[in-house]
Amino acid sequence: MDVLSLFNVLSIVAGTVLAANYPPIPSDKTTPVQQRIAINGPNAMAIGWNTYEKLDQSCVQYGTSEDSLTSQQCSSDSVTYHTSRTYGNAVVLSGLEPATTYYYKIVSTNSSVDHFLSPRSPGDSTPFNMDVVVDLGVYGKDGFTTTKRDTIPNIQPALQHTTIGSLATNVNDYELVIHPGDFAYADDWYLTLDNLLDGKDAYQAILENFYDQLAPIAGRKAYMASPGNHEADCTEIDYTSGLCPEGQRNFTDFMTRFGQTMPTAFASSSSNSTAQAGASKAQSLAKPPFWFSFEYGMVHVTMIDTETDFPSAPDGPGGSAGLDGGPFGFTNQQLEFLDADLASVDRTKTPWLIVAGHRPWYSTGDSSNNCTSCQAAFEPYLYKYGVDLAVFGHVHNTQRFQPVHNSVADPAGLNNPKAPMYIVAGGAGNIEGLSSIGSEPSYTAFAYADDLSYATLQFMNSSYMGVQFIQSSTNAVLDSSVLYKKHDTAFVVQ
């Protein structure tokens, strides 16, 4: 029997013997689940959530006091896709005061009040931390892995010793999270034997469970997402995307879930007319949730798509991964966005410039880990515009490299280099487990694969940024470094 015939047989059987480990549907189907929030503009936050029925109107009440939610914003968007049991809803709260705690309640007969910190204005020099999580899968019995100023989010007991557990315990230590790719690992459903008769439902159940588990974090902290290869379709077996049912192909869940909440690019806060024009161009070329940017205090963050929409993109049509995704923009749209966006960054406003994507081109281990087409497409822009830190995942461990360009270490090291510093933060935990370190390039500064971990970026001031890797099970600091950059040029062109 060929693969297609087997898949069809399993799907038929699954229709009569459904064993997928779905979360229970609440009796009130307007109950918000899978909550997520995101920075949507300089003074705006997007509140996203799912429900088990379509909403005619999605509303959020909010205010600066838990007992006085005096403002309300609503939306008529309630979207789904074939094979999903839920509808995605999102509301943008605009006109917020910067760096202010707001309380919010999704309007339902069964919802509670939560809170968030509104975005810091570009140029705000207050120190803050930003966490980096990549390659994070669902935890629990389906197997896949497993006295504060603020109240610690109430997470599921199985998550106590996981990356999600560590993010909950350390909720006061960071203000936002970036997650450049690979959520849930639902496309690995076939790796668990119990799922083999569940067909499309196994994939969907994993997504629901994962985003329920993530909600205590993603509903409290701005959670900024861009795609990885595991968002492409229902199974990551090469050249089998055609076997995925309608609705589980071509990044469908990722687009439905995050397309309503991610920003485009910010209007420039610089007085420089060229920067303003560049930022305006970047806004027009952005394609959230695939490529976009935002600013927060001292940092400009650009999220890129290493999967599609550049020459020889691995997940694109005819790409090496055989996942046949995209394109999502016109030819070279993403690269034109990146050029305009990075060129517009005024270092007198946002001295730190971070680029985050999924597939790395510098990594330990086998050379197949390195995305050479990504390097050819993106690295020239990162060097040209003086990007300070490049953040990636995809390889399931923790890695830090000395600043490097064209595979040559910058002789300045961490003392005002011209080349970007690179990290891989792919050790958060998923069904595929951790990857061994293997061979290490000469510019390797730290590599770790003994336990789950994630990264924290510490923006200390305009010249010093710390990078720490945290062991998820113990909250211990595994590695700590400090990058010094003068940032004495407003618009860097190298």
C-alpha cells in the first residue's frame, strides 16, 4: 500500500474511532481559550484568543485599575479554517499610555481579568529584559516533552519543570517574549503511535493543547511570533504536504492565529526625513506574521521569515524541505522590506538592533544545520546595517557565537564589533528532543545540550546588552555574556 492509500485508510478509520486527546469544550462556548497578546503599534496592544463558536462581536474591556475597566474595544473578526474546532478573535487596544500596567477582560460570561504592560516608547532608556524562546512543543501525557511583585501565572501542573514553568516562575524578570518559529510540533503527530488512527484530529488536538498551555504566559506578556518549518503543514515528512487535509497546509493555523495580532512596522520616531521615508516603505512591505518589525524602548526588533519568500527558500515551492509553502509576497518583497526597515533605524532613538528568524546559518554540528540560502539572502543586510544581535533556533540546543561575518570572527570580539553576535536558542523542548552539540566552529563561545533552556536579553543601557541562557528546570544561569557597542552613529551603513 502506498503512503497516500495508507493515509486515506487511517483517516477513514479515524472518523469512526476518534481518540485524539482534545481539551474539553467548555459549556459556554464563548469562553476565551488560547489567549495571546502582542505589541501592535507604539501605543497599541492586540489581544487575541480563540472560542469554540463564532462570535458576532469580539470585545475587550480594559483600564488602569482592576476594579475599573472603563474602556472597551470591539471587532467583528472571528475567523477559522477547515479542520479547526475553534475561531480566532482579536481586538486592538490603541491610544495606550506607554509603559503602563493595564488590566483587561475578554467579554464573556466565563472570563477573568488579566493584565499587561503597554509598550515602552521608542527612546525610553529604562533597562528591561526580553526573553527568547524557540522550538517549543506541547507537554503532557501525549508525550511530547514535559513571592513576587506580580502574581505567578497559574499553569498546568505538568509544566512545573519545563520552559513554560520557568517563564511563569520568572514572570517579573522580563517584559516581552520573541518566539521566531516552531510552535507545538503538531506536525509530528505521527511520532506517537496512539495518534496513528486520529488523522487530522491528532494535529488539531496538539495545537489546542499547546496554546492552552502557553496562554498563561502569552496572555500576560507581549508574545511576538514569526514562522518556523513546523508551521508549514500537517506533517513534516518531505514531499507529503499534499496529504494534509485542506486547512492544515501552507502555514494556515499560524496565519489564522497570529495574523490578527502581529504589527507591520512602526512609523519612524526619528526627525530624519530619510528614516521616516524608509520606515513608511517598510510598513508598506511588511507581511505580518511572516516579516515585520516593532520598537520597544531602546531596541528595534525585526522578525524575518527564513522559510519562504527569498531565493531558494527551504519551505517555498521547490525548496529543499519539500513543504511547498508560500510565497506570501511578491518577488523580493521580504528582502526589500528588510533593506528599508534596517536602513530606517535611528540609533539615537533605538540604539539596539535585533534580527530574529528561525533557521540559522551559523551552528555547531553537521553542516546541514546551516541554512546557506538564508545566509546568502539575509546576512549582507545584517552586516551592512550593523545589526547587533541575530537570534535563531531550529537546532534543538543552546549556542552562542562570537560576532561573525562571512564565517570569519570579528577581531573585536564583544568589544564594539562591526559584525553581529549570533545565538541559537532552540533548546526550549519538544517531541524531537535535544540535538547533540557535535563539532564546534572556531568562533563558538558556548554550546549546551544537557537540558532544556531559553535565552534572556538584558538591555542595560545604550551601550551594554547582556545575553544569558537559563536552564528551564532549575532557573540557573548557564552562560552569561555582555556585548558592548558604542552606537555613536545615528544611521549605520557598513
